[in-house]
Amino acid sequence: MAGLKLENVCKRYGAVQVIENLSLDVAQGEFVVFLGPSGCGKTSLLRMVAGLEAVSGGRILIGGRDVTQAAPGLRNLAMVFQHYALYPHMSVRDNLAFGLRNVGIPADEIARRIQESARMLELDALLERKPGQLSGGQRQRVAIGRAVVKEPGIFLFDEPLSNLDAALRGRTRLELAQLHQRLGATMVFVTHDQIEAMTLATRIVVMKGGAIEQVATPAELYRRPATRFVAGFIGTPGMGFVPVERAADADGFAVVTVPGGQAVVTRVAVAGLPSTGLSLGARPENLRIAEQGPLRGRVELVEFLGERTLAHLKLDGGSSLIITVHGMAPSMGSHVAVSVDVAEAHLFDEAGCAHHAQEALS
């Protein structure tokens, strides 16, 4: 096992700056996920760690050793790609052994590693099959096994579940989580799927435009997003936002008025809070239909998702909001009032920085 350290890493393609002065510490044994929308730089960053892309500036250290200019094979890591890249003419056993034979690992050691990884990934009965005789999930397990047999210091995963169907993605996520627990290995995983990130990671690195927006545990990202971008990106659906005006304070907490003029006493401390350019942010489960609620709007869509029902509202003033429905769902086109759980609602300033409700800090 090894830790990973990025020091002011930059990546440029000609005059285009993709990543600028990015620094990050990944502790030994962590499962860290790079999460963000397409084009945010997460895959470029992973490929630089792997040595598949040159670094334009900064340093990459693995296990305390500077590998910025080292060849991929000298970095003590293994990478699992989005596409399985298995040799179709070889058996599963030979696919697992191929890389080890190329670097001169003794035959008995290769056999031991294959036996151990096959047992761990439940590939024992598949060792003599060719990739064409395997399902998509089995092929992905073989690709993961090919990384496991190398016994690297760090595992890198580049969206390895994106080609699987929904049910298989769920099972493979569980297998990856169990693999991490068994190996105690350092794992770095790239995805744009927040469900993968929230269920697998010990810490998530949320990226936007080649920069880090926030690094935190899944629970902290969800309850205490550092920016409006993180708040809207994390969660299915993400946090909703309503523009508000600052009013008088109450016992050290900010009071704001929502579109329509009603006041909401938040649990956000007034210290350091700007007086203009504010938005109130709340997640769907922290909003509910209530006769005397301060927010009012028209129901545009009702989604029944099995375990919950979501109502999409167009508020007076033009903002859109999604709420979790408790009880009977409203009819489409109806007008409703909505209350806010202020203990779980936050304010965001014009720059997008979050100001958290005090109860959310506990």
C-alpha cells in the first residue's frame, strides 16, 4: 500500500489550461473518488497519476517517492479502465498472468496470485474461459483481477462501471467496496455518477473546471456543501435554491424574505454574512407542503419513484423547486404552499460560498 500526494499539479494542452495548481493528499488505505461533470479534468488527473499523460507542472508522489517523470510501469500502481481491454484469444487465467510473466515473476508466485485473486473475485470457475464466453460483469471482474494480481501500492479506476447495466453496477459497487475492505488498499476512482461516489468513497473530491471545489466525506458533502455548485451537484435531485432578500436579524440568526414577501428565520449566523445577493438552499426532503408555508408555487410535474414521490414546482417569482411529498401527492397544475426545515437549510452568497445552518454543524 502507498499514499498519493499531488503538489501544484498543472495540465495544459497548448494554450488551454485544463488543471491549474491542484494539490491533494490521499492517505494510505483510503478510497478516494474524483467526482464531477464531464470535462472537469478528473480523468486527465487520473491519467497523469498513472503516467499516461505528461504533467505540465507540479509533482506527483507515490509512497513518498517522486514519480512525476517515471514510466507507468515504475509507479507501483495498477489501473482498471472503462473498457475491459482483455485479450480475446487468451483464457481468463492467461489474461491475469500476462502482465506478471512480462516482468519476470516466477511461475509459482504467478499461480499463487491468480488463485488468491480468483477466490477473492469469485473467478475460480471461469479461469479457463475466454472473454467472449463471459458476461459484462464477469469481464469487469477479470479486469479488476488483472490489477489485483499485480499487488500494487495504489489502484486506479477510470469509470469502470459505466458500461454495465443498472443492476450489475449495483452488484459490482458492492464487490469493489468489499475488495477495498479485504485488501485495505489505496484506491482512486473516477466517476461522474454520484451514487458510485457516495457509496464507495471514504472521501470525495468534487471537481469543476479543473479545480477542486471540496474534499470531504460523503456525509459532510451532503449536509455541509462548501459551495452552491457542490450543493446542486450532490444529491438526486440536488439542492434547490430560491433568491432571498436579507431582512432584520433575530437573536444572531439571519432573517430573509422569500419571493412573495414572507419572512423566514434561518439558523444561519449573521456573522460574516453579506447583506445582498443571497439564495436560500434546501434539499427536497427538507421541504414539505404546508398550508401556511412561506413559499408558494404551481405543481408542474409529479414523479412517483417507488420509495418516494417528488413534486416539481414553479414558484411565484420564477424559481424552480423539487420537494419530497409526504402523504397524498398534489395534482398537477394545483397551487401549493411549502415550508422549509430551517435547521437543514443554508444560505449561499453571490460568490457561491455556503453559510451553514447552525444545527447542521452538530
